[in-house]
Amino acid sequence: TSGETYILTDATAGENVWVNIGGGSGSVHDTSTFQGEITGFTAGGGNSTNITVIDKFSFLSSGNATDHGDLHTGSQGGGASSSTTHGYCMGGYKFGSPDSSNVVNKFAFASNTTASNIGTINSRRYYICGASSSTAGYGAGGTSPQVATIQKVLFASDAISVESRTLAPARHGASGSNSTTDAFCAAGLLGSTITAGIDTYNFSSS
């Protein structure tokens, strides 16, 4: 009746510990704010042609992926990010001229559809390091030419901007990951030179 919700955090006989999460207190938090629990998606690719297919695969059972739709602009090596409802893909390598994309693709998780073009990043690039916070998607670095800038797309408005901070050094092909508070870009290529550095940036401050 109060609307409060409690989670058992320590099941010890006679000493159970219950934390109130309905009241917004305690240390229990939802770790699935923007990470998937049901399905994963892969979008685009290339093999002498520009692949537009968006594949969907289950986290709950084994099996082949199914066709979920198509990207607006097919490419490979775009910067991937996701909100709770949509997937985003920034830029990417394209066969043909120009050889890279600046398009930001957006597609819905709930229905099979063709992605929409919601705008463009500040330069054509590919092999971008993607990350996601609960409110925005990020794409760091890339090449064609080599860049260090970090792009940002706000999930609530689809507004695209450039962060004031940059990778150090500029590079492409970095491995991207994130916690709920920070993004990480590990290693990558600076021209043809491999770099081993790990960059991190906080979501709440630019």
C-alpha cells in the first residue's frame, strides 16, 4: 500500500537483510538500465558489398540469429550503442566512393523495421569505439582520416554533438566497453602502429 519495495540481500537464518528500493535508499540498484537481458543485435558488415542486415539473437536459448530488418546505410565498423528501446550505429566503412559514412542509424528493438537516418556525425569515419550510458550513445575515434574526437547522441532527443574531450592518442579499431558510469577504449591502431593504451571517460562530466 505504501508503494515501497524490498529486496532480500542477505538470507541468513534469523538475520535476513532487506533493502528498501522503492524509497530510493540502500545500495541495491538495477544493473540492467541499458544492457540487454533478452536479445542481442548485430548490424551491418561488409564482404565486397555493403551489408545492411540487422541480426537478432536470443540470450535465453541457443539458436541461429533471425533477420530483424535493415540499416538505412549499410557499412562495417560503425560505433554501436543502445538505449533500452533502440540500437544506434555511427558511421562505418563503405565499399565505393566515399569509402566511409557519417550517418547515424537508429532502429527499434520491438519491431522488425528499416533503421532511420537521424543525422550525421562531424566527419566520415569507420572503426569507431562505441559505448552506452543510460541517456546517450558514444562513438570515439575512427579513421579516414584518423580522428580523436568523441561523438555523442542523446537518446531522448536524437541530438548529435561532439564532446569537448578527445582520445589520447587518436586511433581506430579500439575495443569498447562501459560500466554504468564510464566508457573504456582499449588499444587500437594509430595509423599502422598498434597502441596498447586504455582511455576512459566519465558519462556525467565532459
